[in-house]
Amino acid sequence: MRSKSRYAWMVVLCLWFVWLLNYLDRQAFYSVFPLLQSNLRLSNFQLGLLSTSFLWVYAIASPLAGYLADRFGRKNIIVMSLLVWSLMTWATGKARNFQELLWVRGLMGVSEAAYLPAGLAMIADYHRGKTRSLATGLHFSGGYLGIVLGGVIGGWIGEHYGWRSAFVVLGVIGILYALFVAGILHEDSTAVGQEAHHTKVEKSGVIASLRELCSTRAFSILAVVFGITSLANWLVYTWMPIYLYERFHMSLLSAGFSATFYIQAGSMGGIALGGIFADRWGSRWARGRLLTQAAGLALVGPFLCIVGITSSPRILLVALVVFGIGRGAYDANCMPVLCQIVRPGLRATGYGFFNFVGTVAGGAIAAAAGAMKSSLGLGGIMEVVGVLLLVGAFLLFCLPVSDAGNTSSVPAFEAQ
């Protein structure tokens, strides 16, 4: 039993590094936007489209990728996604013009769409009861650290060696790590783990699986809220470095650091507090994890507005930290709440649909912010999205107990 528990945490650690690599590439790319714009002579709208191409391919591929992970196994999809990620990261550093870069970043969306539903579903298979929210949260911390390292490393390498070098090196690292992952991971052998990619999933197609998911009111509401939070996340990921570079007159390195470190430091605290608190509260009350998410969004919204309003560097940094705390509490409980309302064999498919909704929204905000940057301003866009986050918090707070899992209308699939 102790050996199995140890391996369950090793799965989290192994996948933590995969998620870190995913975000190293993403944030390093955004952190060299000024260099890309100068080197390839891109407009603000073209910069936004580079993010949009990634996000919309990610969106289209996500439901199918989640379904494939449920049907053919988490491990196979995880390894495949990491190999594709490595090749596309390497190709980013070799792109010669806007058109090539647009294609490469779009294909990158396939690899990352395939990873997250499969990775989170594998963690949920191994972690049940009182460790699920914490395990999920710790996994997300890999992305948070990847954002910080990507911002800092991308800015530093960009200033000293040009923007291409980092992506070539990351691509090689990814291939080596994919070989390691292929040797270390294996599927959960318990009854719950085996049901995750057998029985009904094999007998029904992706459309039937999505229809089953969307027939649940709670799932539909959670997907809408996921889309709202993605507006905030991708606005911050894509435009925060250049926002700080232009509004607060930071250097490229300082803007890359400040746009990532303070939010992710807060997020680290948020996943620890949100994970531990939700695991304890959720074991006593069906809505414990759901309300932890709602409280996180209630914190995120006002402080994103403050980021868009303030002209004080000190207030800015405090607001970024608090934004991160709330975001961490929300992220730590996305998959655990999903596990309460869908059967194990649809977990990856369900999270893949979340990614579809979230990345369509994220792609729209990335391009729209570029288009409206000269009129409304990035600060004004942050204020609008901050208000939408409060709407999302309200939707979660109002979701009835009967729709949170633990009643006859929406059965609880495991002891939470």
C-alpha cells in the first residue's frame, strides 16, 4: 500500500516536469514579443494571431485528444504529446517568417491539447479522496514555475543571444524527457483506473461522449466558468509582459520577470492553501471543492481590475500576487470537481471539452486585445475581464448541491 502511494506521488512529479516544459515554451515565446515584432516586422494584430493560432488549434484538438486518452490510455497520449511538443518547439526557433511561425505555433496546439486532459486524468486515477485536490494543484505548480522560468530565461536569452536559441535547446530537452516518461509511467491497474479507458468509452464515439457530458447541467456551468477564467489567463500570459514594458517602462528582462514571478508565486500559495483546504472540506461536504473554486475567482476578479487601473508599481505587484493566490485555488480543484460529476471513463474527455471552451475564449481575447490595444488599452481590457471573473464566481456559488455531485440526479462516482 505504501509502495502504491509512493508511486502515485511519483506520477505527479513526472507529469509536473511535462507541464513545466509546456509552459517554458509558452511564456518564453510571449516574453520575446518585442524582439519578434522587430525582427519579423509584425503588427500588434499579427502578434495576437500567433497566440490565437496556438489556442484555436488547441481548442479544436482538445475534445478528441481527451477522448483518445480515455479510450487508448493516458500514457500513450502523454508520450505522443511530448514528442510533438519537442519537434514544434525546435521548429519555432527555425521559423523564417510570420507564415511559418503561424503554422508552427498552430501545430504546437495539437501537442498541448493532447497532454493536459490525459495528465490530469492519470493523476485523478491514482489520487482519490483526501489527496486529489493537493495532487492536482501540485501538478499545476509545474506550469506556474514554467511561466516564471520562461519569462526570465526567454527575456535573458533574447537580449543576449537572440530569440531563436532557447526554442532549439528546449526541443532537444523535450525529446530526451519523452523517452524517460515512456519508461517510467504505467496505467493505474485498479478497477477505477481500468474503467477510465474501457467499457462505455470504447462503445461510443466522441460525439456521444460529449453529448453525455453536456446533458449534465453542472458540467455546462463549469465549462462556461472555465471559459471565463481562460479569458483572464490568456490575456495575462499573452500581453502582461508588453503591458509592463510599455506602461511601467520596465526593461525586457524586468517585464518578463514581473509579469510572471509575482503571479506564479501567489499561485504556488494558492494551490497549497486551496488544495489542502478543499481536500479537508470536500471530505465533509459535497460542495467543499466547488466553493473553494468560487472563492478563488472572487479574489481574482477585483485584483485583475486593480492591475489594469493602478499606476503604482507597489500596488501592481501586490495585485499580481493576490491574483495568483485566487487563480491557484481555482486551478487546484478543476479536475477534482469534474470527478464528482462524471464517471472515470469520461474524465479526460470532459477536461478536453473544458480546454476547447477555454482556448476558444483565450484565442479570442489574445487577438481582440491586440486589435483594441490602441483604443481601449490593455488596462481597460483587464478591467472588463475582471468583472467577468466575478460573474463566474457568482455562477459557482449559486450552483446547487444537487448539481455538485452526491445526489440521485448527479451521482457521486467516488467517495470524495
